[in-house]
Amino acid sequence: MTSKVVIVTGASRGIGLAATQYLLRAPQLHKVVAVARSREPLETLGSQYPTQVQVVCGDLRDFTVGQKAVELAIEKWGRLDSLVLNHGILDAVARLEDLEIEAWKGTFDVNFFSTLGFVKAALCHLRRGHGCIIFTSSGAATSGYATWGAYGASKGVETAAINHLALTLANEEKSVTSISIRPGVVDTEMQKEIREVHGATMDQDDARRFRVLKEQGQLLKPEQPGHVIAKLALDAPKWLSGEFLRKALIVWN
């Protein structure tokens, strides 16, 4: 395998960071445009891998971030092989009657509409190189939790819409492979926020469930789904295009 160029969103921590580190440590010296809101972790990656990393720091409610990331990849390395669209926010944790519509819109903008911005900006380049798009979904898309309406609905829309988008791309863009993955419950900063910040707002049975998962060591390590996602970004089989891969169907290794 030759060196590839991959854009990874949510690259500053958790699954995105694990996927990014896998790509950077591979013997092929893959190149990564790392995208996230937090500048310091991205700059650390850039200093560790100065010839392999370019950084785009921004709020993904700004739909121009995707275009900037694609343009940077092409300007620096002349190609783009894959997208790993891993970003997402759990903000706006509240009961429906207490949540303003603008808060819902903000969550949808980050968790769904921004992914479309990346796809539209990257598609012509992915088409040339028979590239790949990996979308990180969420169990919240199919499970209901009180106070998670905005997050769960946005991920549910993403799951349904991205699956349909992948099927559309399979017909319109036969050279691009598109896969959606539900990674499971992973030991990330979002899990920490659930336990330490949002637990008081959530129903106590739900909050207790997440605490027990941590206490009993049942959370996946970010490297488990992160490394699988990175491998798929590099060499996803074409027959998976359009599929929604649930954790139960994949052995994380």
C-alpha cells in the first residue's frame, strides 16, 4: 500500500485521535488533515509529525470548514483518498420543554449538516482516486434517553440519511466507497461529560447505567473502533459500500 491522504474530523481526542495516530504510525507514513475545535491537541500532533499532519481548527457549525480541509489536503499533498467523519457533540442536554429550537438546530448543524459539507467538498477528489468515506454513527440513534433528544435525533437523522446517501453514492459515484459505523460505548471525553456534567440532568437510571459501565470496565478503548475505522479508511472493501456496521457485526481488534 502506498501513502494515502485522509481527512479526520474529531481528531483531537477519543476515536478520532486513535484513528489519526494509527494512520500516522503506519509504515506507509500516511498523511492526515486533522480537524477539530480544540487547537492545542492538533498542534501537538503537528509538532510530532511535521511532515504528515496539517491542521484545521474550527467550529463545524461553520460549513466552510470542510472546504478548507479539502483545499489544504490538495494544496499540501495534491490528492485526497479518504474522509473519516467522526465529529459530534452532546450539547443541549435537556428535556424537550426546556430546550429551544435553536439549540436543536446547532446540534443538527454539527452532527449532520456539516458532514454534507465535507462530502460535497471532497467528492470530486475521492472520485478520481476511488476513495472512501467513513461516517461514525451512534447507539443514541436507535436508543432513547431522556434529555438526549437533540443529540439522539441528530444522530438518528445522520444514520438514516447517511445510509441513504451511501446508497445514492453507490449508484451515482461507483468509484467511492461509503460506510457508516456504530462504534459502541467507548471510553471518551463524551462519556466523561455524561458522568460528570450531564448526569444530574439525565434520568437517574440512565446516568447510573453509564457510571456502571465505567466502574465495571465495560467501555471500549478508543483504539478498538478507532483502528478499525482507520483500516477501513485505507482499504475498505467495495462490497461494504452503503452498509451500516453495528458493533455486534464487527470484532474490534
